[in-house]
Amino acid sequence: MIYPIFHVPLFQIEVSDWEIKKQKFLELIDDKNFYRELNSNFHTDRSNNTYAGKFQNIFYKELVSFLRESSLSEIKEVDVWTVKYSGIGDFHCPHNHGSTGFSGALYLEYDPNVHESTKFVSPWNNPVTDRTQISSISNAMSGVMYIWPSFLLHYTDSLTSNVPRTVVSWDMKVQ
């Protein structure tokens, strides 16, 4: 008998009325707010936008669904930003979003034929090989919210085409 003593959840919440909600959110994004920090390989409007509340309003139904599925009672705070990968070689190095809460990604522009989904690094090595375990979102697509514990190390491989990949990401403090 196998009994898991630890579990790292990845929630997948399908967005209802995706095309309408996507358009509403895209209207909030202002290209002039994007910047590329030194030593980064993508553009972002993190800490340079004001749409967290509107994001919560647009995706209210999906966020409530997450609360229900996760058995949490409320979202206390949300920080939202958009990341654009626009050319060959753009990527996001391994990182996490802190030790508490949940983080999410919603692919606004994503072509599964040329893009790879977010990759996750297991918090523990394989017990037989002692190697780092990497996993990804299987069959990732636009119109699905992917939510995981903020502590989980994750990254994005380099783009291999010039087809843009745009992702809205967020962090949630919950209880």
C-alpha cells in the first residue's frame, strides 16, 4: 500500500466565457508599462500596473471555484502582473513566489505547437536516483487557470520561435 505523506497540488480551473474575459483583461494592459529589467529575459509590468482589483472582478467565478476546491475560506490579497516573452531565447529562470500563499498563471497568448508550459521543480529529489524531478503542465492551454503553492520552484524554457507567449500571473494570500 502506498500512502502519500506529502502532496503538492496543481489546481486547474477552466475559465468560463474565456474569449470575453480574455478581451476584458487585455484591455487593461498598457504596453507602455512593460519593462525589461537588467539580466532578465522577458518583459513585465509587475509593480507597474493597477489592475489587480479588476482581475479579481473579471475572474471572480474562477477564483471562488479555486477557494472551494482548495477548501480555503478567503483570498486576502492579490498581486497581479503580465509577462511577455516575445522572441527567440526569451525565458524565465527558476524562481518561486515566497513561502506562503498560492501563485497562478493564465496563458493569454499560448500556442502548444511552439510553446512549452511552465516547468516545476520538485521540492524533493527522486528517492532512487537522487536526481531533481521536473514536471510540467500536461496539455496546457489558454483559458485555464493554473494555481500552485507559491513555494514551488518553477521556470519557463527559452522560446524557440518568435511567436509571442503572454502570461498573466498572480500571487494570493489566502486563509
